[in-house]
Amino acid sequence: MVRLTAHYNGKVIVPDEAVQLPEGVPLEVTVRPQGRSGNGDPILELSGLGMEVWDGIDPVEYQRREREGWE
């Protein structure tokens, strides 16, 4: 998952920084003003918080390693 900030230039949504995505890849885009969840739920404001910690970590491999210590 890639999280980015962007702005609307009157015609299209433009990312504020370069985005490394394959051309033509299907995306799901949710638009909301920056810093607000849009529904007032503070729990939803936490969505995506800390996700950069998991960059480059394969979830299946991580789970396999964690389970190795189980009895």
C-alpha cells in the first residue's frame, strides 16, 4: 500500500511527490481533506499510522518466523 498526499489542480489529482507505481495499475482512491477522517471518528484517524515500519517486510515470512517459537 502506498499513502501519498496530493492536490487537485482543477482537472486532475496530482501527487505532491513522485510515486513509484507500475503504469496502468488499478488503484482505489479515497479523497478526504488532509488531517481529517471526514466522519469525525478519532479511531479512524489512526488508519495507516506507523505503516512505514512494515516497509520491505513480507507478512507471510514474518508470521512464519514468529510461529517458530510456539509449542
